[in-house]
Amino acid sequence: MKVLSQFILNNRLLFLSELRSGKYQKGTIKSDEHGKPIIVSEEDNNGYCCCAVMAHLFGQKPNGKLSLPQAIKALGITTKDCKFIQTQINDTPTSLFENADRIEKEIFKTLPI
């Protein structure tokens, strides 16, 4: 069984804390079955999904662009986990605070620590 580093555990705590902080407003964009955003109007583009918060926190590149794969690695999860977060957790009518609870229980608790 793989043991996660303190770095990854600290990143997870920060991610959950930020989702619960109220600093980010949840956007209205939904995803297709592959986790790709479905943008109907520019208004849909306002706010954050859980994966956008993840990329904002851990995927900053020197050129200012965001890297979701870099953020996924920083949290010690898989692309499959990220897709589940996007399509099965974020795309529900719940707050980012509530989403943090689900991520903690359904993703982080199922991974070795």
C-alpha cells in the first residue's frame, strides 16, 4: 500500500479548506460524460468548479496558465478521480462546501494515507 507524503496530505487539507472557505463562487457550467465543460453562454463561464479551484491552487505554471495534470499530481489523485469529482460531485446542485465533504469522504478516504 502506497503511503502519501506529508506534502500531498497538506495539499489535500488546503484544497478542502479553500472549497469550504466561501472565497470561491460555484459556477453553473455542467460537464459531459467525459468531464469536458458544456458552455451554453458566457454567463455560464462565471464561477468555479472543484477542478478549477484545484488548478488555481496547485496548477499555476510560470507563464500564468493553469495545469490540471499538475494539480492532480499535487493532490495524489488520478485523472479518473478528477473526472469523478467533475461529473459526479461538482455537477450536482450542491455548494462547494458540500462538495468538499463528498470529496473528503468519497475520494480522499478511499485513497491510501
